[in-house]
Amino acid sequence: MIKYQDIIDAKELLNLPERVSMEEIKSNYRKLIMQWHPDKCRSNNEKCNEMTKKLTLAYKTILLYCNQYKYSFTKEEVEKYLSVEEWWFERFGNDPLWGKTKKS
């Protein structure tokens, strides 16, 4: 079982904001692992190895949490992630003054 503090520590190590997409998690991990990988790192090799291990563990912790997370498919939750066009169409639809016809 993952503890809350483990997730917070992993989030901080990977420089993740409070709300983040899977794409951002992967991107941050890749950037950091490239920076600290022993083949690329110019610092102390032991320090680079240690950071690589920590980053990998943090990434696995975040992925484990994400895989166990229960997603909400309520209308309110889904609507939080509408594109600007979808948001506009939801509110104004085909209104002759404000709306525009949705293209198929």
C-alpha cells in the first residue's frame, strides 16, 4: 500500500504540480532521468546512480498510484476538461447570435 507521504515525496522529486496529466508525468521523468543518468551526468557517478534510482522509484510510485486511482465519469468532472470550442458549444450551441454550427 502506498502512503500519502510517499506520493508527495515522489511528486516533489519529479517536480510535478498538484494537477498533472500522464503525459506531463512521463515528460518530467524523462527530462530528469536524462539529466541524472550516469551516462549523461557530469557530477559524481555515485550521486548520479543514486538519483537515477530515486527518480525511477518515484516514477513507479506515481504510476502505481495512478493505476489504482478511481476515475470519475460524472458530467461535472468530465466537463472540467472540455476544450474551449466544446465549452462554447455546450453553452451557446446553435444560438444564432453567439453559437456557431458544429462541424462534423
